[in-house]
Amino acid sequence: MNINIPVADAGMIFKRYRSQLKKLGINILGDLLYHLPFRYDDLRIISKIGDLQTGETVTIQGEVIFIDNIFTKRWKKIQKAKIADDTGQIEVAWFNQPFLSKVIHIGDKISIAGKVDYFSGSLTMQSPEYEIIVGGELLHTARLVPVYPETKGISSKWLRRQIYKTLQDNKQNILEFIPESIIKNNHLLPLLEALEKIHFPHLMKDVVDAKKRLAFDELLLIQLAAMKKRKEWECNLNSPIFKIKPFIDKINMLIESLPFTLTKSQKEALEDIFNDMSTSTPMNRLLEGDVGSGKTIVAAIAMYIAKLNGYQSTLMAPTEILAQQHYDMISKLLCNFDVGVELITGNKKINKNKNENKIDILIGTHALLFQNTYIHNIGFVIIDEQQRFGVTQRSTIRKKGVNPHLLSMTATPIPRTIALTLYGDLDLSILNEMPIGRKKIKTWLVPSEKRNKCYSWIEKEIIENNSQTFIICPFIDESESMQTIKAASKEFDRLKKDIFPNLKIGLLHGKMKSKEKDNILNAFRKKEFDILVATPVVEVGIDISNATIMVIEASERFGLSQLHQLRGRVGRGNKQSYCILFTESTSTSTSTRLKAMENMDQGRDLAELDLRMRGSGELFGTMQHGTRQFKIADFSDNSLIQKTKNEAKIIFNNFKQYPYILEKVNRLIINEVSPD
């Protein structure tokens, strides 16, 4: 059977569960083989029944001597069985699975794995894994048992069976696509062996070896896809050539009119952009910089160059709040330079009487994707927080012009090796300095016993310095399973009633409607609130110059990069600002990680540290939206990233010799640009 066929065509069992499989990212049969375990239960210990002890987790194997459905007083069904071997017998119970009495029969040889308990004077096992021994390999007991990401209706047990069967039935269809020399030089397992060992290992070393091979494949294909996209981009030589030298005096006048001096890294980024714009090869550059590092200034100067060359520019932002802030800042910066700037969002339309020839810069949200009337000559496209847009959205806005130059921006601090892996088809410019005169935000990890004293200090700061405070909670409502984690709605009530009764407090979270959020933020901006309690919805695009204190509850639940992003919401004005980290965790490693926030103020440095301490995990948070997520490769494995990059260069220069690799790369690119 072809492993590239849709799951719905792979048999009745797959057709029946195709919608659930789709939720797990399994669309073709081959995807099933790459749905990888996230842990392994060690059930290798096979014990005799007579040797069992309370509390141990073991596998037992014996004969079924009794099985029946037992009704409780409330008419619930319990499935009871007795298993015997040559050393004794043990009672086993399952709950509300009446079909078991038809699946398991007296006389069956059975393997059962689970925890041994003591109940009603005898040893028992409740709800254990089971499988009838009929010959062949055991999948659910007596081994390292893979546990998979699941969804309703799809259990790990079901996945084990289907993956095992798919592997057995398709050995001839799992073709080796990496050249033998690369496999040998990098000490990699053959592909089929790697897939067998990642799903059904005998030793944990099997898992390590299999992961190395599959991670190598993943990184290699991503590197090749990036190279291919870059080559195709560079071969499209129809972008407008922007002249720089004839307008250098006007550009310098704009720079000199700024109320601050450009940093060295801003000047270097502008030089990169000028060089890109002055060629017919479409610019495809990522501008990375911390919150407040001046990305918008760089973008504004670049858009002014497009205007001087007779072209329109667009800037697309992920939220109305951020789009509005860009509009306000850019309009102010360019107000004396005859540049027409307009804003388009879901709630803001352009005046119908506006002369479209007077519009040089269009700033907006995804509403720009549906705007045609005022777009007539776009030569430059900017996408802010580009990782928050899907690939299709980025492609659509770019197609509004005729091969316009493209500048993507992000404030998410990305370690360089990761940026070059994720965005290998982009050139990279980094703003690693803060504007001259910007004060460093003082950050403190505050222990629980000093919480009340800290609250008193916050109230004093607000009253004496007429400043404002953010208090960030991880969730909107308190979860029953996480009673100790601060929730915004409950914390809002507590702070308002018990802690700051004399201060004005507002509440902001992601479930509010857009207009309601705007109203709350505008009220906070106008100082109608002293404190804003919020979820991490404020992480991007909120600029309140009078806010000087950022309090983050349950800070251990955030990555350092996200904490740094949240910290960047304060320190926007000329007042000294502060970031307070609260945590209930007593873990030494957690304390060490959070303490780093006190001494490190560069987002990239914190991202590198977080990567080393926590692994790639959930490092990027919302960055993953619209961005390829690695299934198995580890961002922190710099050595493997470099090896795959070197091999990718060799393969790319001889792509015609590797049609199967090319097919896989093309499939990867197609999947990436499918509708989001």
C-alpha cells in the first residue's frame, strides 16, 4: 500500500476515524509513522504472581480462569477476572468496559501490566493494560510501551496497533532517501530501522539512535526547503530598483529630524535594507529586535525611500492596537515630509472621498488582505510580528504589489542558530541596542514571604510618582486542577477588595471583544486605571508610556523570552521602571532560571539561556502559530543543525541526482503554504 495515500483511502478503520486523525495532524498514511511517542512506560519487568508486592508496576502473564461482568448496587458494571500462573492467582478489575467479557475468554493466555494494589485482604490490579498472547510481538505490555499524543476516540493503544501494522505492511514502501554516504558519514540508522525503534524500542538507546536519524531528516529537509524557496525568490528579478543616492539629502533630513539619535545597529540595519532595495532581486529580510529597540523607526525610513521612488508601502500588524500604534508613530515621524499615511482595520475604514494617489503608506491588520481600492503601486511590504501570520496571509499581502520588496519584523528574541534554521530563506538584521537614554528595567524575583511588603511598595510608587502598573496572570479563570495558579478574574476581585481598595483597577483578557479591549486600554492610557490586571494578551503591541511596574504572577509558567516580552511593556517613557516576578515554586532550577531575569536584559541572551536550561519545548509560545513546528529535532542541538546545513548545501547543488529528496522537499513546501 502506498504510504502517501489519504488515510480515508487506507481502509475502513482509518476512514472511520479520519476526522480524529486529522486533529492529530495525520492526513496521509505516512503521517501515522511520524506521529511519535512523547514518552515510554517501562513495563519490561515480568513478575510471577506469587512474587508480587503492593505498589510495584509490573507485567504478569498467565491464564484467565474467570471473567464476568459484575453489577454494583448502582447498576454500574465492573469487569472482574482472575489470572493464574504456576505460583498463584490475582484478581483484576476494569470499570465500565462490558465488551471485555467478549474479548477475553476463560483459558486465554494473557499479558497484563499495571500497578499492584491491596484491596479487601488480597492483591489486585485495577484497569491494567492487557493483550491476549497469540504469538508474535507484544505491543502493550512486557516492553518499553510508547505513549502518544491522543485525541477523543484515538487512544495510544489504538495508535500502537495501527502503527505496528502499517510498519509491517509497508516495509517495502519505506524507501531510503538519504544517500548512503551521508548515512555512513553521520553514523545514522537506516530509515526503516529508525522508525521501528522510535515506536517499538527494546532499549532506551534505541530511542536515542532513532531520534538522531529522524531529527537529521527533519532538519535536512527544512534546510533544503529554505534553500529552494530562497533560490526561487532570487530568480524572480522583477522587483522595482529603488534609487538611494539621489535622495540621500532628504533621507538625512528625516533622520536628523528624529527626536533621538539612531543606534549603531539601526544604522547597520538601514544599510542592509538600502542595499537590498537598490537591486532588482526582491528583498526578503527579517528584522529582529527587542521591544523598544526601534524597528518601527527603521521601517518608517525605508517606507519614506519607497515614497521618494514613487511607490506605495504597506505595513500589516497582527492586532488593531499594534496597527494603531504604528499609524500614530509613523504619521508623527513623517508629518513634515509630504507622506500620506492611512489606517485600515476591521473598525477603521478610509474616507471614500480620499484621493488614492495621495496615499503613500497603508497601515492595518489582516483587513489589508481584502483591500484593493487604495492599493495601486505597492513596491514595499512590511509584516510586523510576522510569525503571528500564516504563510498564506503573508503571501497574499505580498501579491498586492508586483514582486515588492519584503521586510518582516519580530520582537520575539530568537537565538541565531534557530533563526537561520527556521528562516533560512530570509536575510537577517538584528537590532541589539536600546535607544540612547533608555533606562534599564530593574527586575526582582520576590519570594512569597515578601509579597505583602511588595504590594505596599507598589501602592506607594503609584501614588507618589503618579505611575501605573500591569499585573499579569497566566489564566482568565481559575482551573480546578490548578488551584494555586493565579487567574486574572479572581485576582482582579481579590486585589480590588483586599489589597488595593483605594486604587482604580481594570481587567483585560483575550475573551473580551476587540472593541471592549480597546476601550479598556484607552482608559488605562488615559490614566483612568492605576492598575491593569491582564492575561498575557498584553505581550505584544501595547505601549503605555506611564506604566512603570510589571508584576508577573506564576512566572515559572512562562519562558524567559515571554517574560522578557512582558517586561518590555514598561520602561517606554523616561521614568525608572520595574518588573516583579512572583512564583510559588520552590524548585532550585526554577529559581536559577528566573534569577537570570534580574541580570540579563537582552532578549537573545535570555532565549539562548532558556534553550540551554529548558530545551526547545514551548520556548516560542505564540511564535509557533503560522510557523513550522519541529516534531523531533531539538533547537539546542547546534552540532546537528550545522551538519544538516553542510549536507543540504551539497545536495542542493546536485538536486537532480536526488529526485526522491526533491519530492519530499516540494511536499514540505506545499504543506507549509496550504491555507492556514
